[in-house]
Amino acid sequence: MKLRKASAAAAAVVVLSLTATACGGDSADSGNGGGDKITIGIKFDQPGLGLKKPDGTFAGFDVDVATYVAKELGYDAKNIVWKEAPSAERENLISNGDVKFVAASYTINDERKKKVDFAGPYFLAHQDLLVRTDDSSITKAADLNSKKLCSVTGSTSAQNVKNDFAPKADLQNVGGYSECLTGLENKAVDALTTDDSILAGYASQQEHQGKFKLAGLKLSDEPYGIGLKKGDTDLQKKINAALTKMESDGSWEKAVTANFGPANYKNEPAPKINEGS
Amino acid sequence: MSATSVLYDAPGARAKRRNILYTIVFLVVFALAAWWVLVQMADKNQLASEKWSPFVTDSEVWTTYLLPGLGETLKAAALSIVIALPFGALLGIGRLSDHSWVRVPVGAVVEFFRSIPVLLMMVFAAQAYAQFTNVSSDMRPLYAVVTGLVLYNASVIAEIVRAGILTLPNGQTDAAKAIGMRKGQTMAYVLLPQAVTAMLPALVSQLVVIVKDTALGGAILGLSELLSQNRTITANYGANTIATLVVIALIYIVLNFILTTFASWLEQRLRRGKKSTGAVLPDVNAGTYVGDGSGI
Amino acid sequence: MFEFLDSGQYDLLGAFWVTVQLTLYSAVGSLLWGTLLAGMRVSPVPLMRAFGTAYVNLVRNTPLTVVLVACSLGLGQTLQITLGGGDFESIGFRLAVLGLIAYTSTFVCEALRSGINTVPVGQAEAARALGLSFFQVLRLIVLPQAFRSVVAPLANVLIALTKNTTVAAAIGVAEASALMKTMIENESSALFAVFAVFAFGFVVLTLPTGLLLGWVSKRVAVKR
């Protein structure tokens, strides 16, 4: 009976693939637990802040800051294990000890301070709008009431607009910012809203240069901090010291220019570090 | 098409002319629609070569995003079917039990999980794992997706197993009884081995359903499977969302087409085979039989 | 345990109403388009047969999630087809219906085609002997019998469609599963209660459909 052989082979393949995946899981775990490595949570899909590039490396302002801080903590760049920290998962990653710290456009606020501690802030962003270069019809938040607005499902920026700035705006929630950009490029939507740092990252991408601009409305303050385990004041002090040094030796300015420069983005000066003081 | 050609006569001169006319009209309508779409796309700059060329010129798109994504899709699908199979077999046999205290609760479980959307189970499982277990966050989407798929597909497989056993001729059970086998023995040595071969095509096409459902995990739960690569690719190559989606859809289509073809090949082979009873549970997706429509 | 139902914060019935509407519009649409596809697949015109076959095989092998995202992204964001919808909410809903029709009709088509195969050859031959054309054979003789023999499979397609409307959450349609995700995140202490409520809702939607159409399929079955 040939078929029995075939099903046996199929079963063998399945079992093999199972063991293979099991092994994969193991090695990943041991990688995290290694003594000389440091695991840092960043965003993987935000150009300018944290982006997984085609060659498998990572780039962005958050990545530069995290690398600098890790270096100050005594870890070489090659010993950093980057881990994706989606917005909804950041607190969990920190409290489970999956990562040493998180640098992922992580706004410091009181709600989050109940669960984690912050170092920094290391950057001051604002909620803003990205519009087409030739569109000058949006000059204040109330202009949005007659506009088609795009944001990402579950983001606080979308809620802010709906609740505070422009309750009548026609708001579309999609899965990712790229989908908004497609709509913006094709004039299906008029504006994309989120932190200006993220918007600047998209606008300064090579493919987008000259197509989009920031409206510059500064709808809210978003001080980015480095999230770490609650109560770890030692680490908090070390990271704050690293951030202070980064600003004083000019690396901060260099990282800002490198990541946001092409967008003609007027960033705020380095904020005063006030967490844990 | 020989089976359906009874619906119309062999075309004569007039019918041939008419068919040619229909063909031309159809072609014109189709071409106009396609032309309109292409013009609009070109107008919106979606056909620009820099949006499409990465998939041909840059092998890193494949090695960094698409292939690992495909791997994750296959891993979730394989895990789901492997775990769902034994559960499904148990539930299916349980539904055929002679004892009503087994049959009724098992039937209720099967019907319950068959009647609620698999997405609901995935969302529920994701939150349950977050609250009650310490599964690390990067494994959680995979766990949740596999859990949802297992719960749903175990109950679908239970029905496949049940139908597979019921298609076997009664003579098989009678003969087993005649030589003094007990119920358990009849099931284990006579019915199940034959039912398993009869079910294989239906199981393979269920795999197509599972592969398609993993995409839900990417869209809603953040599993880094094939569809979710859309997000990272478009973040890198200038929001080429349309191009990326087309490439991803093509990968799914090729993968599922291979599985469907394999299922119908298997079915035909089993039908021809002389050694089994010839009972074959038809492959739901191949459309060769009045499908029960659940394979969606 | 179920106090979140009284808070007035969540429009549970509204969300399920969206689910029902999605199901109904898509069901009617896919029945029509699916019948048309089945007609194409058995038609005497080779090009239409080829189109029907290609369409069914392409769409059926694409995940519904991809079909819906393609509708939202390709038709909505790029081609700006609004289908008459005014704001994003109604456009998203209409595009979701379109996507569900495109996907579900392939299964309707396949069920119908197998139903056509169950009609005895003699019926079609007798009809042709009377001089009926292809459309007349299909409309008067074959399809009525085919429909009666595929009520049960079509009922299963309808149930699957009801469940598949949850995928519309992927393009931001505010139907039941989208609400469930929000509620589960906000009311994490009532996780099981929330799940039970939504599961119950879907059982209520799908179970009567199955029972009713199962009864209908027995009533209308062609006795041979």
C-alpha cells in the first residue's frame, strides 16, 4: 500500500517541522538570557524612529539613542538584541522582563508611570498633521472639521482629534501608516495625524521627498522617554546620565539631523531630563 | 466540460457566429474595465517602476520580509493542523459513541466551535494568554492564532472524521462483529484506518482554509506572518502598498493552488485505488461534488 | 459579571446589527454574482468559461483578509471608488460588502455547478429536443432543479459568510468582532463574560439559519 508510505512521509515531515520550530524557540530564549547581550524594545515599522531595513539591520532616532545608551551601560552595538515593541505591548515587555528597556516613541504620561518607570525625556514630539505639499488649506485644528483624516487603529492621536480638536472630521482608521500614505498620495484622504517625529520620518524617506509636508500645528506635547522596570532607580540614573552625555557631546544633535533632517522638520531642542529626580 | 455540454447543442453556423459575438462583447467589456483600472493606477502613480522593482531587483525584500513571513504562515498552519488532528479524531469518534453522555456533550462542543467565528476565538485566546499565562509577548500572537485555529478546525475535522466513518459500507462493521471484535477494536483496526485514507483529500483542503485564516492573525493580532509583512515592506519602499499586496496575494494563491491540486490528485488516486473500499470523502474545495460549503 | 452590558458605553446591538447587514447584503450579492459565474462556467462561450474558471480559482485561493484589504486599499484609497458612500464609515461598509461578495460568490458558484451536475442528463437533453436555447435550458430546466438540490450547501455558505463578516474588522468596519476586541481590552476582568456574550450572539445568528435552511432543503429536495 503505497499510500501508507506517503502518509508516513507526510507525518515525518510534520514531526520534523515541529521539532525544528521547537528548537527555534529554544535558541531564541537562550539568546535573550545570554550574559553579555542586552535586549532592547523598539519599533520595527517607523521610518526615522525605528525601522527594520531590508538588510536586516535597524535604523532610526530611537535606535541611535538606544545604541548610545547601551554603549554607556557597557554593551557593544553587536551585543544588542532588538525586539519589536508594538505600542500595546510595551508595558508587558518591560514588566515581564523580556527587554531591559524600551525606546519606541514612548510618550511619558501618568497612566503609564503606574506600571513602568521612565528615564529621560530624550525628545519632545508633538501631535501633528502630514499633508500634501501643495495643500495649504489646513492652518489650524478646526480646519479639520471638513477634512478627511487618516490614522492608525487604536492610536491616541485619532481619539484626540475626535474628542478635542475637530469632532466633525471624517476619520478613517487603518492598519498601518503606509496605507494612510497611499490614500494621502492619491487624495483619498487630506491629512494623516500622529506624532510629528513619525510623520517626519515618513516624509523624509527618499521615495516621498517633496510630496508631503508637516502642517506644524503642535496639537499636543509628547515627551518621549525610555521605559524601564518599575523601581529600578539604578538603571534609571545610569540611562539619564547616558542621555545627558549624549546631548552634551553632540551625538544627540547628530542623530536628529541624520534621521529627521531631510523632512525640514523643526525639532525641539533636547528636553531637560526630569524623570526620577 | 463534457459533462456540462449536454446543456447546449454542438454550435451550428448561426450559434458559432453568436458565440463569436459574445466573445467579442465580453472581451471589449473586460478590456475596457482593465484599461480603466490601469489608467487610474498609472494616473495615481501606482504603476511607477520604483514601486514594483524591489520585488525583482532587491533579493533582500524576499530574504528579510517575504520568506520569513511565509515561514511563519506555514509554521502556524502546520502547528494548527497537527494539534487539531488528534483532537478532531477524538471528537469525531466521540460523536459516534453509543453512550449518550459522551455523544451529546461532544456534539454540543463541536457545534459551538463550528458556529462562532474563528477570529473571535483568536482575539479571546490572545487576551487569555496575556492575562493568565506568562507566554512571552512575541510568541503570544502565534499561540493565540494556533489556539483559535485548533479549536475551530478540531470541530471541523471531527465532522470530517465522522462523515469518513459513516461513508464506510455497513458490511465492514458487520464483518468485524462477526469475527468477535469489540467496539473499540472495530474502530481502531477496521473503521479508522479506512476512514483516514478516505478523509485525506478533505483534510488537505482544510489545510487551505487554515492557511487562509492565518492571515487574520497578521491583520488583527500582530502575528508576523506573510500578510503583515506588507507593513514593514511598505515602510521601507515608499508606501508601495498596492504592489506589495499584489505580490503577497500571488504567493497565497500559488501556495493554495498547489495544496488544492494535491488534494484533487489525491482524491482521484484514492478513487482509482483497488485496495481500499473505494469510499472517498470528496475534497470540498475542488468542487467535484456537492460540497457542504463549510470549507470557506 | 455582566455589568459591562448595563454601562451604556458599548453599542452591542448596533455592532451586531452591522454584522447582520453585512451578511444580508453580501448574501444577496453573492447569490446573484455566484449564479452568473456558474452560468459562465457552463456556457458555450470558451472565453467566458475561461474567465469563470480563472476568477473562481484565483479568488478562492486568496485569504478573505487579503481580498478585503485589497478592496479598501486598491478600490477605496487608490481608485477612490466610494460606491456612493459619503464618509469613511459608509465607504468602508460598502467596500466590505463588495469584498465579501467577490469572495463568497466563488463558493456559491462551485456549489451551484455541482448542483447542475446532479440534474440528470435526460432533463437537459429533453429540453434541447424541444428546441430550447442554452439560456432557456439553464433558466427553465436546470437551474431550478440545481438550486433545490444545493439548499443545504448554500446554507453552509451563508453560515460561513455570517462568520466571515468579522474579517471586515481588518479594514475598520465597526462590526461585532471589532467591538469585542475593544471591550476585551477595556474590560479585561470580564474576559470570559465578554467572550460568552459575543459567542452567544453568533450562535443566535447562525444556529437558526442552519436549522431553518436544513428544514427547507428537505422540503424542496428533488425526489428521484
